[in-house]
Amino acid sequence: MWRERGLIVLLFLLFQIHGEDACPPSSCGKISNISYPFRLKGDPQGCGLTMYELSCENNITRWSLLVDPGLQQSNCSSLPRYFFSPSNFTHSYLTMIPYPLYIHPKHGSSVWNYPERLVDEHIVFWNCSHPVTGNPKYVDTRGCLNWKWKGYIYAVAGDLIAEDIEVGCEVKLVSPTSWRGLDTNTYSYDMMHTALLYGFELSWIPLACEDRCSDIDCYFSSSSHTLQCYNE
């Protein structure tokens, strides 16, 4: 029984590999090599991943992204209606991977020149049974938010260490952000709301590196505009 199951899995993997190789690249406008993991709308089934499906409109390549309808640009009382985390998405929750990881040191200036840091931070909303006065990380939200919960609601930017967790407080909401303007040492709810409006990023690079190089040890060549394996 186990031998038969193993054979079925092997045949499925071989079919997948053959299918990816058999898919010719698509094109739209100036982009002439749309290939795995990306796909163009209308490509044969099995070519590329549906989560990276692009569309071609008036000879312009587009990728539709979802925007949370609960957030409003000039309304600090607005909150995300849906609280997703990057961990909800396959091949994306690599919180300790800094952008420079993908840039080879021998290839000129990098596409991403951000300092090494976490890709994602979090805005955490706490419901406390008492006022928090001794910890500046806890930002009072009463000036913006009209909560229906009893007690006191605070927002905290970034992840907390154990000594920062106040007795009598519980986590109510958590929302990720990739906004690089967020300073977790500046205690401002306006800044936190701007970070919520930015949302969080999902990168296709780890999956593409894994597919091309069998791991995530690759870099983006600014000269050829392609991903290259370190061992090439």
C-alpha cells in the first residue's frame, strides 16, 4: 500500500515538473517573459500559480491587490475590517529575512537599499482593565477610536517583550504592517494608523528562489533583471 502511494506521489511530482517546463512564457506590453511562479490571465491551467496571476489591460501588465475596506485615509477612527497576517499566506512569513539577502555584493547598487530589519511589524491593540501610565509604548486611542469594549484600549507598535506586558491587559486585535516609516520608539497613534493604511507586503522572491535554486539562497541581478543562484 505504501509503495503504491509513493509511486502516485512520484508520478504527480514528475507531472508537475514537466508541466512547468512545458509552459511557454507569456507576454504583455513591455514584459515579454511572464513565467513561473507568475502567470497571465488566460494561460493554460497548471502554468504558474493563481496567487500570482497577472492581467493584460490595454497592453499594460497589472496585478490586482486587495484593499481592506475598513481603513480610510483621513479617518484615524477607521480600523482594518479583516485582520490577516502574513502567516496566512504560503511561502511568505519569513519575518527575519532582510531585503539585502537577495542582493549579491558583487553586483553594483541593490534594488532594495533599506537597512537590515524585520520585513513585518505589528500594531497590537490591548484592552486593559486599568489605565496604563508607566509604559510609554502603550498609546491611548481614545482621541480617535470609539470602542464598545469596557476598560481602556491602547495601541502598541512592534512586538512586545515579556516585561512590557501589563497585568490586566489582553490582546484584542493584531494587524501587520510593512511600512518602513514606522518608528516603534515614537509613540504616536497617527503614525500607527499610517502604518495600517500601508498594509503589509508579500514577496514572490522566496518561492522563485526555491524553485530556481532549490533554496532561498539567491539574489536579484540589477544588470540582467533576473534572479541568480549564488552557486552559479
